[in-house]
Amino acid sequence: MSAEQHQAAPAVRGSRGRWRRWRRARPFTAAVLIALGGVEMLATLRAPLGVLLHIGPQGLAAYLVPTILVVCGVLLITTPQQRVFYAVVSLVLGLVSWLTSNLGGFVVGMLLALTGGALAFAWTPDKDHRPTRGTRKPAAPDDEEDEAEAEADTVLLPGMRSTDPSPADRG
């Protein structure tokens, strides 16, 4: 390898790491599945097939349900804080698509939307991430009074002995 290739390798590794951190900070796979489900439903509505199933109300609802699914997929990526709302909307619309959009895009789009909605509902942000360069840990309380004030805001559940739950407390 030449000297130029050695210099380019850390930059590639750094950008890959940034992409990985960005992707893991949101329900990325769930959003992609939801959006793909909506796109597939839209494609089956416009498909030039000889046999298209038309069950339920057609017209606006047939195009509105998959369009909202695509929008929910995009919004899951851009605003992961609202993931529960978008997940529930995606699950409901995935089920509604059975009636409005050619049996949910011939079942494939409906299954994609339902799987993505379930993944989005189950996704939680990573709380145990390693600190990046330039960030510091908060200073620990230096005396017992500060510790007592810090724990005063914490309410213990019945049966708990400390604020740090044991594995049995976590379920």
C-alpha cells in the first residue's frame, strides 16, 4: 500500500463509524421496512396487471394509506423521538391496507409495514454508548449530602432495596 492509501483508510473508517452511529441512533431498519411496504402498495395500485383485486373502498384511501406509510417511514428516520406514535400509525395502516390497497399490496406490502411497525415499536435508543472525544463524565458528588440530594428525586418501587435495580427487579 502506498502512503496515500494509508492516509485515506482512517477517513473511511471514521465516516463508516459516523454512519453506523447515526443509523443506530434511530429505528433505521424499521423505517426502511415501513417505507418499502408503502412503496410496494403504491406500485401494486399502479401495476399494469390484468387481474387486480379491488376490495373495499377505492380511490383516495387506496392512495392515502400507502402514502402515509411512506411518510411514517421517513419521519421515523428524521424524528426517532416520536417512534411510538409512528409505529402505532404504521401498524394500524398496515392492517387497513388489507381492505384498501389490493389486499395490502398482495400481502407483501402489508407484511413489510407490520414488521417495520413492530420493530419501530420495540426499538429503544442505546443508553450505554461510549463517550466520544471531547465529552467529560459529570463530576461525582464529593460528600454524602450531595448523594442524598441526588437520590431524593428517586422513588423506590415496593420491594426494591436500592435505586439500582438488581437483575431480579428488571424481570
